[in-house]
Amino acid sequence: KQEVTQIPAALSVPEGENLVLNCSFTDSAIYNLQWFRQDPGKGLTSLLLIQSSQREQTSGRLNASLDKSSGRSTLYIAASQPGDSATYLCAVGSGGGADGLTFGKGTHLIIQP
Amino acid sequence: NAGVTQTPKFRVLKTGQSMTLLCAQDMNHEYMYWYRQDPGMGLRLIHYSVGEGTTAKGEVPDGYNVSRLKKQNFLLGLESAAPSQTSVYFCASSPIWGRYTGELFFGEGSRLTVL
């Protein structure tokens, strides 16, 4: 059974810092890996999707990398802003569809103004 | 742009009562999903549907039933609520190609408390 671990569980940094969120998974036979953002009281919003054949994806100040062989992904946030404060979830796709997604427990990020 | 709409947003039940959560999507998506989110547990799939009239069990289906009578709606039912079903429930939908692109759209959640 796929297990997804996110470290750290919580992180608080001053505005402007670059930061890295980590995601590890136990079974390297994956279709894709996705990073989501969840704001308090809201649903999840997809940030970046990396297919199993890809190494990284970028969107604005966000960069996600994938190393299947080591079972790891990182989400890099450059020049953090208070608006980046949210919970970030990693989800590993093992079955090709959302029925095959395994979610991590998330990293709760606070950016201090 | 409605997207995925869940009703109700909040509900308090007593043990043994029944209720239905409604998920409606206006994007003509084939696939729909119900998840629960609990502190320290992450999101877990309860049931899902790959099309009108079809449903399937996810990771934690016990105590729940679902129906997909119309393509745009996916209902989650609790026949006899238990305190262990206190949780935040999320509905999500995706197009057919979402299986390959990872496109997944979430509702804002329904917070259920069972006393």
C-alpha cells in the first residue's frame, strides 16, 4: 500500500525567504504526483502536476521536482509572501485516476509579514 | 463559475440519525469522488463514480452509501450516523482525461459533527 509522508508538518518563516516542502512515498510505481494548496475552510486547489516521466514542473514562484527512484518530491517556493500561507498537500497517483490518489497529511505553512 | 458545489456546508447530527450530502458539478465531468479529511489522517477516498449510474468503493466506504442518478450530481448518504463519522467531507470531480492529466476540482467541503 502506498504511503505518503510530508515533512515538516508545520513551518513558519519570515516573508521573502525561499523554502522547500518535502514529500516522500513508499512505492515508486506511480503515474504522477500532484501538489495541492488548501486554504482554511476551503477545498483543494491543484498547483502543479508532475507526470512520472517528468523531473520537474514550474509555475511562477513555485517549482516542484520528482525523483521516482528515491521516492521523493520537493515543492520550492521562491520569495515567499504572506499570501502563500496555507496547507500544502502532496498526492501520489498510482492508478491513473483520482481513485488511485494517495494524499499526504500536508504541511501547514505560515509566512510572517 | 460554480464548479463543484456541496450542500450543506455545516451539519450537526445525533448518533443514529441519517442524512445526505449533495455534490453538484456544472462542468459535465464524468468522474466524481467523495473524500473525508480528518486531523492527522489526510484525505481518504470514501466512494467514487466513473459515470452516471455507476459507483465504486474507495478506501473507507463502511457506513456510507452513494448514488449517481444524474451525471451532475453525486450523493453521499449516512444511514445511521456515528461519532466516528465526524469529519470534513469533500467532493471532487474530473473529466475523463483527468485520469492522465491529474485535473481534479474540489468543492469547499461539508463539515459534519455527530454527537
